[in-house]
Amino acid sequence: MNSRALVCISIATAALLSSCAPIRTETVSVHHARSLLNNTVDFGWDGGVVRPNLLRSMGVELMIHRATRGGTQSDVDYARRERAARVAGLKWGAYHYVNRAGNLQPQLDRFIREVAGTARRNGTTAHPLLMVLDNEGRDRVSWSQLAWAAQHVRAHTGVWPLLYCSVPLPGMPTFAQQERELEALTSAQRAVLKACGLWIPRYGEQTSTHMTFSVPRVFGTWTFWQYCGDISGHPKTALFGPEFSGNVGGAYTRSGGRASLRHFCDRSFFNGSHAAFEKYYRSHSSAVVAWR
């Protein structure tokens, strides 16, 4: 066999292995980002003031807020912001920050109780809401555990939660570990993850005209992408352009902390049309009054 044939075989083999790899990379440009639906914000406790009416006037449709963290922590801003968002006509989501140090089921049961209890106190039990599991960093559980957690949430709410997951780029410390976890998934677990949808956080230390992130193939594609957030108290965004700055002005005023974060909030794209967004929200949200 000649050297040219060997090179062709090597290239073909590499391409095949790449297509079978459990994690792929995707790059989004500023140009493409401008065509995406930039309609989602998320918050956690900060003691500040959110003005949902102003957010809505800026094109925000969905507001997601942390309700619980780990096995014991509750977000003190969750209840008042849920009430205000409902009055403004925004869609609502609640997330739980998973902590692998604690038993997973009590965490989830507490999350469900807290969200349901708040809805009862706020008189919003008939309004649908999206449940989200936040699985990231050193606190993350394995992909198989996350699939179990999603099934547990669905058993109580009747719908699949959205999964917010940090997935490393090739060469990063936990990349090989996550590949092994994804390869070990059963077909049933893969089906669960795909049914939930993926929300990816990816914003860098430097803004760019392009941003590359990892997507586990089990999901097919990503559903939401958080393109700006804060790192070490500094606002960070993925893409150049004032529309991607995360600064929402008077729509949000953070209490205390760095002045650079005073009017800055996490923002996310939805990967699809407005009709697809409405369909996703309808199929992944349910009213507390119908929970089991």
C-alpha cells in the first residue's frame, strides 16, 4: 500500500472517530448570534431590584431564577421576583443548583417543595413554570445521575426539566471524564437527556467575533446558550457588540458588590424560531396545581 493511500485511510479513520465522539464542538459567530432569539435572563440571590416590565420592553420573555442550592440553601429573592415577573406577564423558570456532596433525592424533593410552596403563597399555582437543574463545576454529578434526577423531577411535575450543564472544551481537565460518562450511558438515559434539552454556559475572559463551546452528541444540539455572566465579580460576555453586553440598565439594579455589575445580568439565546421557543416552553413547563 502506498503512502498516499495510508494518508487517506488515516484521514478517513480520524473523521469517523470524530463523528462518533460523545462530545462535539460548535462555533457561533457574532453574525449568527444576531439571528438568534435573545429573550432569556436568569438571576440568583443578590438583594437587588429587578423590573420585569422594563425587561419585557427589551424583548425578554423568559426569566429563570434560582430557588434552591444543595441540600439546605433557599434563595431569598425568589418569591418576590416570581410574583413580579408573573404580574409583568413574563414566562417563569426555577432552578436548583446541584451539589454532589449531598444526597441527590432530598435535594430534589426540597427544590420541588420550595417552588410549589412559593407558588401557593404567591397565588400562582395555575401558572406554568419551567424547572431547571444546574449541574456545573466542582459540584456537578455524573451524566447518569443527572438523567436520574431529571426523571425524578418529571415524576412529580409531569414534564422534563431543562439541564444547565458546563461541558469542557477538548484538552480541559474534565473533558476525558465527561466523555467516559457519556459513553457509559444506557439508551434509556440518553433518551432522557435528549428529552430535557441542554442549556450551555459559555462566556469568556475576552470578547470575540466567534465563540466555541462543547455539545454532548446525546442532545443533538443545544437549546439555550448563556452568552454572558460574571467571573470573579467582573461582567463577562462572549461576543463583541453592545447588544451582547448584558447591561440592561434600569431593568436591573444589583445591591452592593462591584459597580461594574450594577446593571449587568446573565442573558441567554434560544436556539430556534419564536414558534419553536413557545413550543419548547409549553412542553417543558407545568402548573403547580397539576403536580403530583
